Amino acid sequence: MDACFPRHRVLRFASILQQAGKFSIRISLANETTSKSGLGARWEELTLGLYDAVRFLGRLFRQAVSRPFDFQEIIRQCYEIGYRSLPLITLTGFVTGIVFTKQSRPSLVSFGATSWLPSLIAIAMIRALAPLVTALICAGKVGSNIGAELGSMKVTEQIDAMEVSGSRPFNFLIVTRVAASTLMIPVLAMYCAFVGLLGSFLNIYQNEKTSFVTFIADAFEQISFLDLGTSLTKAISFGFTIGAVACYKGFYASNGTQGVGKAANTAVVLSMFLIFMEELVIVQVSNWLR
Amino acid sequence: MAYEHQIDYDQRVIEIRGLYKSFGSLKVLQGVDLDVFKGENVVVLGRSGTGKSVLIKIIAGLLPPDAGTVDVLGRRVSELSEEALRALRLKLGFSFQNSALYDSMSIRENLEFPVIRNMPAMNKSSLNDLVKETLDAVGLLNKIDRMPSELSGGQRKRIGIARTLMLKPEIMLYDEPTAGLDPVTSVEINKLINEVQERYNTSAIIITHDLACAKTTGDRVVMLFEGKVAKEGSFQEVFASDDPEVQNFYNYNFIQ
Ligand SMILES: Nc1ncnc2c1ncn2[C@@H]1O[C@H](COP(=O)(O)OP(=O)(O)O)[C@@H](O)[C@H]1O
Ligand SMILES: [Mg+2]
């Protein structure tokens, strides 16, 4: 004991601990004086933020169902959000399919159950991966794009200019983008699942020589309508979340160019966080229904 | 007076009484009273940060007042429904300090936008004629298919003004129309402001700290100081005073 922990070392350790303790007490004391306002301000910010968000959603739904509808702009936004994300989704979907197949094979080989690969991949892709991967990619690409675009329109007073010319910027800019994103993310997620299964098929074909017809038959054997419905529900709510969060952050951006960066950044971070929360809830609910 | 034109002193198009506005602990407007008569160009002078922009944003309903009343064309701005406010704003033209052109749209689309949004039924050819006529009025017809980023500051300002003219406003609000422009371009913008007044028969509030602009465009000059109207009258009347605040302003603009 003495050999391992020489007295002087123990003492030094203790004194370091003591110093650290004092230091941390000092920090907490220093915080004590400011924490009231700091914590209070945080709390106030949070509640104000929630209040604003609820009001924003209220306005969004109210305007979404009121005339005039900007179909042309919705279609343009669908093109921006959907079509322009295709290359990225193609790549990530395809790679996800291949990688997931490669990584699942060894565990199935040990049971001699490689024939389960197609249905395993289909379940993973359709139930979980396709909507989630698509949503995370789009939260990054579409979310930052919308956040920055609306944020810079806000700080250069373009949104005010629309407002004072009676041009209903909320309908033109927000409703259209949220609608387009809510429509396009599910489409992209379906496409992602398709590309992922394609990647998986190519890998399985190469290794197990499974024919395409057998692969498809195996893949969809285990997929129920509940799976498809759940997946679609997820994709729709992810799409709405990405559009609404990015528009909210952009439309209410402030503080010059700094505000633009912050809008883009918080749009991505907040929508990713909300996507995971929604995933959790929707999966839970769908498991109850199963 | 800048030049001869009709002002109807029986008709107030803007009437502001006891207007207060603060942001947190920052007191910006502290009891502003202001009238604008029909056909009149009122210049609002004041140092940076005195709340000139805040004042016209409250007039346009972009910011809510803390206290006081703002009546525009006989309607109380703070009490209007969303739809009524929108209708009122069609009669206001707002020229922003940095022009606020829609930078993803061409000049033509910039001008078409407010019309398409407000009068979707207007047919293509009359809209096209209106765009050309308005661009001609600001002397930039040749830029019709350019993007805003390809224009100079003065040209952007003209396009910003042209865009507001598309809806044939009754009242123009100019936020520092000559700020950041060279003297020659500034003179052209001042001329344009007077031409707009003549051609479209508007009343206007012109916010500036450029005294040349104030002198050439203003029928009446109002000086804001510490959130209140400190001086009011014709350009000569206001600058005849030996108030140090007014004199500093004058010296900086003309003697330096
Ligand atoms: N939306 C706002 N939120 C907080 N402060 C603002 C806002 N708008 C203006 N201010 C502040 O009000 C003061 C007056 O601004 P402004 O009217 O733009 O001055 P100016 O007379 O130069 O146009 C400034 O100190 C500005 O920082
Ligand atoms: Mg200003």
C-alpha cells in the first residue's frame, strides 16, 4: 500500500483535489451572483421562444388554408427542394443499402441464414433508414438553404418590402416552402428506399446470386401496410419539421449578417433534434398498433 | 419651397400624435407629433439613431407603437385588421434605405411582383406596358432584364422607387434616399423625388440627414432630436435658428 501510494503523492493528490474543490466553489459562487439573471434570462428566452413558435404554427395553418394559393411557387419550391436533392439522396441511399448489406451478412452467415438478407434489409431500409437518412440529409441541405435564404431576405429588408407592398410574404415565402418540403421529403424517402434496396440487391446478387424476382419477393414478404404507413407518417412529419423550422428561423432572423448564419445553423440543429424526437414517438405509437 | 405645386392644407394624409416607442430600455421616440398634408413633401432630419427609420416603419405598420396614435389616410394603423392594413399599404410606397430589391428576381420581376401579388387578374400585356412605363419614369428602361446585383447603388435606389410606383401610391415614404450615393447621383435622386411628386401627385415623408436633399425636396422640414420634434418649418426657418444642434448639422453638411 505504502509502496503504491507514497505519502507525499497522496498528499499532493489531496491538495490538488482541494484546490480543484476550492476552484469549483469559487466558480459556483461567481455563478451565484450572475446565475439569477443568467438562468432567468434563459428561462424567459425558452418560454418566449415556445410562445413564438406556437404563434408561428398557428399562423402557418391559418394561412395555408386561406386563399390565394401560390401553386406556381409551390411547384418551383418542390423543384428546388426535391429535384435538387436527388443526387445527394441517390448517393447516400445507394451507399447505405450496400454498406448495411455488407455489415449484416457475417452475422447471418454464422446462422447459415443469408437468405434472410433481403427481408432484413427491406425492413431496416423501409421502416427506419430511408425516412431518417433522407430527413437528416435534407435537414442539412434544405434546412440550411431555406434558413440562409430567408434570413438574408429578412436582414436586407426584402421581407419588409413585400410586407409594405401588401404582397403577403408569409404566404409567398413560408407557406410554399413548408408545403413543398412536406410533399417532397416523403417522395425523396421513397426514392431513397428504392435506391437503397437497389444497392443491396446488387451486392446480394454479386455474393448470393439471388435473382431480382426472388430478391423483391423476399424483401417485401415481411413488409406490412403498417410499416409503409408508419414510414410515410415519419417522412411527412420530418418534411414538415424541416420546412417549418427553417422558415421560422429565417423569417425571424435578426442582427445583420450574423443573424443569417445563426438562422441557417439553428435551423439545421433544431430540425435534426426534432426529427429524432419525432422518430422516437412515432415508432413507439406504431409499436402499440402492431 | 422646393418648387411650385399644390398643397391642400385642409387634408391631412398622415396625422401622428404623442408617438412613443422604446426597445427594451432604449427610448427611441418620446412623444412625436407630425402632420403631412395632401401633396406635401415633409423632410424629417435627425442624427443617426434618433429613430427616423423607426418612425416610418410605425407609419407603415411594420412596428407597433408603444403609445400614441398614427392615422394614415384617416385610418388608425394600429387598430386595423390584417386585411385592412394590407389594403392601406397598397396606398403607401416605401423606399428602403438599402433599396431592398428582391435579389433572386430580375428587374422586370421585381416590378411585376407587387402587381401580380395584389392584382392577379391584370393581363400580361398591360402589366408589361406598366412595367415599361414605370421604368421609363425612373430612366432605367434599358435595365429591364438585368439582375439587381448588376446595378449601381443609385440605379438600385431608382428601381426600388419604381417598384413602389407600380401600385400608384398616394403617400411615399423615403428612408434616406441619398445615403451612400455620390453627390451627382444624389442630385438625380432628389430630382426624381420631385418628379414622382409631380407625376403621381403623392404626398411624402423624406427621411434624410443630407441637407441638399432636404432643401431641394422638402416643402417643410421637421427636425427630430432626442425622440421629439425639435424644430419645424421651411428649410430657411429651421436653419435660421442659432440652436447649436441645428447649427452643427448645417455646418457639417455645407461648410466642411
Ligand atoms: N427592431 C428593432 N429592435 C431593437 N432596436 C431597434 C430596432 N429598430 C431600431 N432599433 C434601435 O432604435 C434606434 C433608432 O433606430 P433607427 O430608427 O434605425 O435610427 P435612424 O434615425 O438612424 O434611422 C437605434 O438605436 C436602433 O438600434
Ligand atoms: Mg435609418
